[in-house]
Amino acid sequence: MQLKKGSKGEYVKQLQYLLDITIDGDFGTKTEKAVKEYQKENNLVVDGIVGSQTWEEINKISNKYTLQQIYDTIQEKGYKWFDAGDYDVNIVGIRNSSTKGRVTNHYDDFITISYKVGQDWVFRCWNATTDPGLYWIDNPSNSNGTAILVPGQYTSVYKIDFHNGKYEALCQRNGEVSVFRDGNKDDIYNYATNSVDTGYFGINIHRSSAYKTGAYINKYSAGCQVFQDPDDFDEFMEISYKAKDIWGNSFTYTLIDSKDIKK
């Protein structure tokens, strides 16, 4: 894939989001200037064209955590770390604390997975959201407010099942989770402890569009943990199927805040 002046669409929106410039999906003069500045700062060929090398560098903006950072944070929190054998997976979501609770409607969080194969550790970190999208914040389907998953470790709560009866994902079928309830429609996520609700709410781990990498969350999350890129989700599920074959259809999901991760 190559993006340059005149390109349009969702990939241009993603590029603009990562470069922190106006998002309109139109690769115009301002976007070209931002790309050239990025290329110059990162010792790339300064041509204003986003080819494979420039994409690889820009994507590092959104893949900034390491296995060691995740492991250390899980240990400090006193949560369980899984390492009994091959594909004993650690699924950890990272909520972006730098937004200070503002509803960005972007996939500015992460879902990571860490596991051993033989003596080697494998680590993946993907763009996602751990928060609901703007649509559901402004239009709660629950009278108490939209669900926002409370950070913590949810042991053996998830299994591979059909999300909304449509496709397989990791679904909250095996146990309860705790959520904040946000119903004041002020476009700031409510993380107040007095709003916490615990139960079976269908806070699943799934994808957004089946066909494209979207720039905006909108209706894709009403509190679920949602992958931005369907290809990333497919990779995640391939790993999950292998884990299921070895360890059974039971998965633990842990959600942490980025402020708790040491740089």
C-alpha cells in the first residue's frame, strides 16, 4: 500500500490520526507537509509519500509497549501471569490514560497478547478501544448508563463463542465483570467508583468492521474491547484457537491503565 497526495479514504484518516493532524481522509498539502516533517525527523527519504518503510516507522507510534513492560505491570498489580506452557496466553488491554477520560472516539487504546512457544516468548500489541464509542455514550442503551469496563483481572471469564450470533470472538460467557455506568452524556468517561455495576453484560473482545480499518469507534463498542483492524483480530483469534486446543475454552482478560506502565 502507498499513500501520497491525492489519496483518499480510511487509511488516510488513520495516517492523519497517527500524525495528530486534522482527520478528513484527504491526502492534501497539509498531510504531505506533515509526512515530510515526520520523514525528516526519522531519517527517512523525504518525499511526502507513505510507502512501506514510512508506514513501518509511523506504525511504531501506535505499538509502543513491550512484553517486559506488560509483565512488570501485571506483577506489580499482583495479577496472575500465565506461563505454564505453549500458548498459555496473557491477554492484556491497555487503556490510554493520557486522554484524561475524554471521549476521543478513536482507537487509541491497545490489546496485547503474550505467550510462550517452546522457550521463546511471543508478544503482539494491536490498536483497539477499551472504551465505548461516542454514539453509545450519547445514546445509552441501559437506563443506568453505558458500560465502561473497570480495570482489573477477569479470570476465566471469557470463551470463544459467537459475538451477537455473527462471528466467533472472545465472549463474556463464563463469569461476571465490573463496569462503570456513564449516563450523563457529557462526552467524558465516568470512572466514578459509586457507579460500578457487576454482572453479565456481554463485554466481549471482538473486531470493528470485517472489511476495513476504521478511524472512528462510533457504534462498534458499547463497552466491548474492540480491535481496529480486522486483520489484527484474525491474528488474535488464530492464537486464541491454538490456546483453546491446549488449555480449553476459558480465557482470562486483564485491563490496565497506561499510567501504571513504567517507561
